[in-house]
Amino acid sequence: IEISAIRAQGAGGQNVNKVASAIHLRFDISTSSMPDIYRQRLLLLKDRRISKEGVIVIKAQQFRTQEKNRLDALERLAELLRSVTVVQKARKPTKATRSSQRKRVDSKVRRGRTKALRGKGSIEH
């Protein structure tokens, strides 16, 4: 993990121009000591924070102090790494019950009748 302090963007007057309170965090996935399966999952993620070179870049400038921004950046990195460790359960397709199918058809028939009543009626004099 490579952490550097930079000057934050945005409003803040003279303070924002003087103090390097924003944190720029870089984490190289390929040189990390995490298991290969997690490394592969990270590289396959479609996340704008991951560069083409396989480096996670996180910029934290939400808080006024460098320490809070550093903790925020580390927490966001940890959250990204945690998201890769969770395995998505495969969805088992289920069949619709007879009652649900019947309800669906009944509602369609009822709706069709309502719409049929909206048709132009015959004009009698």
C-alpha cells in the first residue's frame, strides 16, 4: 500500500491551498500477498478505481484532517477487498406454483374485460 498526502480539491479558502489533507492511496494487486483467487476476482471487477495496470487508486478528501482521510481511504480499500472474498450463491431456478399461474391468468382476463368495455359503443337514436 502506497499512501501519499495531497492538497484537496474544492472549497475551503486558504486552508485548502496550504494543507495537504487529502489522501491518495495506491494498492498494487499483482504484488500483493493475497491468495490468487482473490487477486483474479479483483482484476475481473469492473470498477473505475482499478487501473488497466492492476492498481487500485483511492482518493479520500471528505474530511478536513489528513488522519481521518487516511482512515477513510483504508476503510474503502478494505471494503473493496472484502467484497471479493464473498462468493455469490448460484440462484436455483424455481417453478411458478399453480396458484400463482392461475392468479396471473385471472388478472389478465379481468384486465382484458375492463379494456374491452372501453370500446366504442353503438350510437342509437
